[in-house]
Amino acid sequence: MWFKNFRPYRISDRLGLDADSLAQRLSARPFVPCRPAQPQSTGWVPALADTAEALVHAAGDYWMVRLGREDRLLPTTVVREEVANRINQIQVAESRKVYRKEKLQITDEVTQDLLPRAFTRTHSIEALISEREGWLWVNNASAAKGEELLSFLREAIGGLPAVLPITRKNPALIMSDWLLHNDLPAGFEFGTEADLAEPGEEGGVVRLRSMMIECDEVRAHIESGKQVERIGLEWQGRLSFVLGSDLVLRRLRFADQLVDAHAELKEDILAKRDADFLLMSETLAELWPELLTAFGGLEE
């Protein structure tokens, strides 16, 4: 339930839908497991948990959606070996060479023959929508996964004006100043890791782990021209995370007092996940404006 990552997208216009209307749109593309010869299948699954029913879970001003995907795992080495065996059989039986076009055809045949016997792997991508405030946050650090979820949302809604946020001030420069001057915005504390990089494709990278990063050694790297690409932070004793210059929050870790806040509901899993979701959403929605303010707000 508790997000591990936080990839932000700005929704420039109101969606013009309530949670029920969005759920109805998503129901046109429910998740269906892969058919025997199908390499992958993607669709919407119940948002709160597999045992729930609603494709959109609403709590307070926040909605959650979840995109499910199943992939058939067919290693290329297995396909390559079987293709080689079949080509060898043809060459021996017919005393002729197998050329590229026929090799491609054999590869397709082998793939279709092996797919029904392949193992499957399932995973899902969660997103938190604050429609009133105009934000969508994906629980995945990968840009590809974020765009995959957005693509399916656009298909369901008929368009989605979601873009990556751009702040007035360069996050890498601001985060570098934080370390250089040992000066963080109120409520924040340094964590124990950072990635520093020299500008340019050929620039070197310094990765700091499990150490006090507000020190002279780190400041010397910044004074030499390196910039902070990622930095570990703690906020109000409520959560810790690694903030990137791309404004993605990675490795979110919520404090025990938040995670255990609804322990009395442990016998009712859905009720607990509902309460945890609202608490998580309110916490992230409180943190996010403070980060944007630290970077000068959004560029108009």
C-alpha cells in the first residue's frame, strides 16, 4: 500500500470526471491473463487490492488506479537453441543452406510453439491522482512505466493533459547549494547518501552511501564543479526518500508511526488499506508543495 517511489505528472486541466465515471471508463479495458500464445497482456485491476472490486479507489480528495500486466517469460537463449536445432535438421535432411528470410520464419514458428509452455510473471503499476490539485503520482521510478500507465489512461479517458513538472529553479543547482552551505528548507534534514556528477556526458560521478554528506569532503566536490543529481532527505520525522534532479522521489520510507497508525484494523485488510491510502496521500500531498516551493515553484 505504501508507495516506494513517487514520479510526478502535472495535470494541466481538470479531468471532468468523478471517480465512478473514471472507473466506468477503465472497465472497458480490464486485465485479462495472457492467452496461451500471447506474449503479454495489460489492463486495469482493482485499485486497492486484488480482493477489492473498484477499479478506482477514492478516499477523501484522492483516487488510486492500478494497471496490471502479465508477461510470458521466454528466454532468448531457449528460442535460439531450438531455432538452431530446426535449421540443422533442415540442412541435414534437405542438403541445403537456410537463409535469413527462412530463419526469421523459423524463429516466429518456434516462438509461437514455445509460448504456451512459458512461465508468466505479473506485476502492477499504481498511481495516485489528486484531481482537485492537478497532480498524478506514479509509484514507479521508471519513466517507461510511468508513460505506460499514462498511455492506458489516455486511451480510457480520450486524452490526458499530463506532463512532467518544470520548476523555476534548477533542482540540481538548488540541491548543490543545500550541501555547499549546509542549509536546508525548514522541516528537512540530510540523509546519508548523495550522487554528485560533473556536467556533461563525460563527467565523473561520485556516489556517497551511508555517510554524513554535510561535510567538507562533499563540499569540496561541489566547489570543484560537481552538481547533486540525487540526495537523501528526511522530512519532519515522517518519511525519508532520495530526491532526484528529475523531481522523482525514490526509496520512500514512511515512519513507523504512520505505517502502524491503523494497526487495529489488521483483521479487515481492505479497511486498513483504505485508511493507509488516505494517510499516505495526505502526507505526500503535504510534502510535495514544500519541495516545489524550495525550487521556486512551477514554471508557468
